[in-house]
Amino acid sequence: MKIATYNVNGVNGRLEVILRWLAEAQPDVVCLQELKAPQDKFPIKAIEAAGYGAVWQGQKSWNGVAILTKGQEPHLTRKGLPGEPEDEHSRYIEALVNGIVIGGLYLPNGNPYPGPKFDYKLRWFKRLHDYAAELLDLDVPVTLVGDYNVMPTELDVYKPERWTNDALFRVEVRQAYKALVDQGWTDALRHLHPDERIYTFWDYFRNAYARDAGLRIDHFLLSSGAASRLVKAEVDKHVRGWDHTSDHAPVWIELQDEPVKKRRKTK
């Protein structure tokens, strides 16, 4: 199964790019973030014409998340995280697809630091942390997929010294991410590319993409049941170079149907 995540930065404004990428990449499951469209403006007809079913949670102007599944309808299991009933941001959606729980998320940006947006980010992270612990107790593979708005280490950011007080790189945020991973999750991209400088986001300004001055903020966290089936994790970096494209590139993993067998050690 090929599972992808893509912060589209406006699902209707980037629809042509999204459809072009879907036709090229042929993912089985896609988690989208930053739809920037209310519920009734999601382009479901175009998505269905491309061969995908979908569940989504829209929001006017900002946020918004969706899960697309090739050739079938996703089985919706949750919209929104528990823990803060008054929170109306559309940032989490979850579905069961072919026996795998797919949690699609768009973690708050948190800037400026310090301030209420940063405080909200840490609260959201804590809610995700608590709910993720419950997901690990499930007897099925689980993936937490999306734009986490955090660079976990200095390897994940171009010129880290410039980001010290940014909400995407503040020590509190990186600690929150590490605490989440330490529950028992595997960071798929870093697991398969432990020492490689890989980015998933390039700003529109200062010629960032051409200079490869990027950030790795889009992540796949896998439960042990999903991580045991992981065979590939890549970034479709070239999509960031298309006309009228998002400032993120699609990221994807491949899971085998069965756990990957460990190679025998040779004497």
C-alpha cells in the first residue's frame, strides 16, 4: 500500500496540480492538509473522477484535512482530537483503510512565539500525545500522517541557527515531538534515511526551492505493526517545482502486505 501526505495550500486553487500528481504517483491513500475550503466547497466530483473516494473536514479560509482512497470509500472513524471541545479548527481526521488506521493531521504552526498561538500548539500536541497512546493499544497497524509543523532535529532544517525562536523549531516543540515518538512510533522517513538531509517544504520567498533551503515538517509516524511492513519512504520533490504548486511536496511511504522479513546474518 502506498500512503501519501500532501499539504496542498488550497485544494481548489491547486486542484490541477493535485490531479496531475495523483495521476502520476497513483497513491492508494492520501492525507491532505490546508484545504482552505468550507465543507461544501471540497472538489469531491473532480476527486471521484480521478478514481478516489474521500472523507474530509473543511473550514472556511484556513485549515481543513481530508483522506482520499483509491477505488474505494474510506471508513471514517474520527473527526477532531479529544480534549478540547471548544476547539473548532479542522486539523484531524481518521479513517480505516484495508485494516490500517490512518490518522491525517495538520498540527498548528504556532507562530509568533511567544503568544497564544504557540500555547495552542503545545496544547494540541499534548492532546495528540494522549490520543496517540490510545491508538497504540489497538490491535491493528496505525499511521499518523501529515504536516506536523516541526523540524525534529538540526538535520531537518536549512541553517538551523536562524530558526531558534521559531515555533516550528522551538525546543518545547521538538521535545513534544520526541515524546510522541518515544511512545513507540517510528518516524518512517528518518528510519529509512537516517543521515540524509531531506526536506518536504520550501518557502516561496528568497528562491528557497532552487537553493534547496528547505524544512522537513511533513512526517509519517508508524506503530510497530505498520513499521514492520515499511519498505520505502520518499519525497516527490519535483512536484514543488511545478507551476502554481504548493510550498510543500508530497511525501509517501510503501507498506508491504506482510511484515518485512529480517535478513539472515552471514558468517
